[in-house]
Amino acid sequence: MALSSKELGQIINILTNESSLSSHLDDIAISFHKDFNRSEHFKVGMALITLLQNSELLEKPAERIAALYLLFEMYRSESFSVNPFAQLFLNLVQEASSSTKPTPEVYFISVLTSPSARDIFQMTPHQIVKAASESPSKPDIRHLRNANINNNKAGIQVSSGIGTIIPDKENDNQNNLDKIEVIEGLVTGPHAASLSTFTPPFVRLAPPLHIDTDETVWLNPNSAEYTFEWEPLTVVQSNIELEIRMLLGKALKATLQPQQQCFIREEISKNPKIIYHIGMTPAKLPALVENNSKIALEILLHLSQSNQLTEYFMVLVNMELSLHCMEVMNELLGRVVLPPDYIHHYITKCISHCENCKDRFIQQRFVRLVCVFLSSLIRNKIIDVKELFVEVQAFCIDFSRIKEAAGLFRLLKQVDSSGEVGS
């Protein structure tokens, strides 16, 4: 989190170099972003905070103006109230509120955070210091005082405690070389003083135990001989879960033998909660449907009262169209009430798949499957055909040469004319 010596040198050059302080703020920003990317902004900000809180490290007002601008520029694209260093701006304003002549920093902050801040970006730090000294009136800082900084939930709290850096006001005889060395010792290295705090330990005596006459007393047996008693049902249950988990892994890759399928379905029927312990997830559903559709149907039926059914059903609706998929969907819709939107989405997907299929033989096969599927839904009154009448009718007309499509068309006309489904 601390700066390296090279990074500190780049920051010091921006803040103290006379050519930099004579450049426009926008040019200073360009120079800064050239050396530091967004992921490094926070650690740079922590170093700048240390320099600003210790005035003898940045003695010139222009240097402090440049440091304040960098704190603002790093989060310029976001609202000022979510700037993690916004509290420093507010503290500087509050400290100078009692002064008759505001400091250049307060003047700069008042303009920088105002709606008319655009013009100041074309000024240099030296020009801002001069403008502050020539300002005839105190800057308007009401908008900053009203800023919702204290309630900012996006702010970053680095640490709590007392800072370990204490300025020595009596020792002013430090040359420029010593100052650079001091700054480097404060903000660089793995144990930078700027990042450490002193936090007093919170000591709290343990409350005395309350002993009641009716309180249960914990008894420790004196005998050192113990025997273990196993719960046989727990062991049996664990073995069943393990066996089903292993069979499920095979079921995702190939069709299981009839007795294996029957075993899984019977155990799920006996204990539906076992589904949550055998490693079944929605992502595994398509493979299970294609290889062992009866097991997939059994799992979906026992998830009908679970909040996970919607997630499984979305996977089923969006999987590639196939005979097994439609068989599972048809059985599921006949025994579980599902949202109409999902059903309509699946029907639309089936029709679209048939229309876009390039292979004529495969297309005819899918059209027959879809027609039988839709006829079953209509006869069992699972869907309201009136909501999909136009789309299904157009589908039947497009494939009228196929026997099943012609039969579905007649069924549609019968429902449309009489409102009843014949036998």
C-alpha cells in the first residue's frame, strides 16, 4: 500500500518542480496520469494526506495547492461526496472558518468544489495563490459544508487510531535534502509511518458468572473408560448418498441400466431431500436429460416445492431442442404448475428451431415432435391456445404437408370455433 522510492520521486517532482507549479492544472493532471494508473491512486492519496497534514513538508502554498488538486483529480469522474479524501477538504475549511483571511487552500477548495470550477483548471498553482491573496471577499463555502460527506457510505476507512507522526514545531533548521529524506522515511517502504496508527487496547473485565439454584450443572464423569455407540441409520444413509452420487456421475455420461435408474428414483421418492446432497446442480441438467430423462424428471418433480425449480426450469427451457427434452417438458407441465411466460418462451423456441433447421429430414422429424407436443398441451388444457393462436397457426400452415401439422391445425380450428377440445 506504500509508495516506492521511484513513485515518491515522481510525486515530489510534480509538487515541487517550478516548471510544474507554473503549468496549468490540466497539464499537471496529464503528467500525473502518465505516471500512475487508477489502481495506484489510493496509495498516492495516502501519501499526499501525510504531506498536507504536516505543513513543514510542503511549505509553499503553491505546492499545497498542487497536492490538493491531485486528491481531487484522482476521483474527478465521481461525485465529490464519494471521494475517499473529501473529509480532508472539509477539515481544512472548518479549521479556517474562524480566520478573517482565508488561506489559499480554502480559496482553492471553494472554487474547486463549486459548479463553476471549469475555469480554474486553466490556471497554475502560482496564479491560484495570487488570486486568493487578491480576492476581496471571503470565499463561499456553504455548498461544501452542506456536502453529505460524513454519511458517505462509499468512503474508505483505512484505519482507526491515533496517527504515529507528530510534527516538531521547534525544529525548523532542516535543509531541503533532509526534508526529502524525512518524506521518504514517512511514506515509503513496507513499514511506512503514514500507514501505521496507535490503537489503545480495549480492556474489559469478564463479568462474574451468575449462579442460580435452578441452573443446570455440567457433570464431568470421573471414569476414564469410554465406549462409542454408532448410529446405524446414519451410516446407511451416508452409504446411500455416496452410491447415488456415484451413479449420478455416470448418468451424466451414459444411460444407466434399468435397475440403476429404478434405484435412484426410488431413493429420491423415499427421501426427496437427498437431492441436495448428491451434487446435483442446474448446470448438470442438460446432460442428465439427454442420457437419463426419467431420473431428470424425478428430480424436477421433487423440486417443485423448492425455490430452485425456476433456476432448473430456465436451464431446461434454454437447452438444445431434442426428443428427451420435450418428453421431460411435457411430463413436467402435466404435473407441475409453471409460469405461463416460461412455457410460451419454450414453445416459441421450438417453433423457431423448426423454421431455422437446414436439414430437411431432421426438420420434418422435429416438426412432428413439436406438433405432438403442442397437441398434448392443448388437449390437456395446460396452455391457453388463444395466446399463441397466430404463431402456432402460421407454423401449421408453413408445414401443412406434414400429417401432424395438419392435425394440429384442425385442432386449433376446433378450439377457435367451439372453445372446446374434442377427443
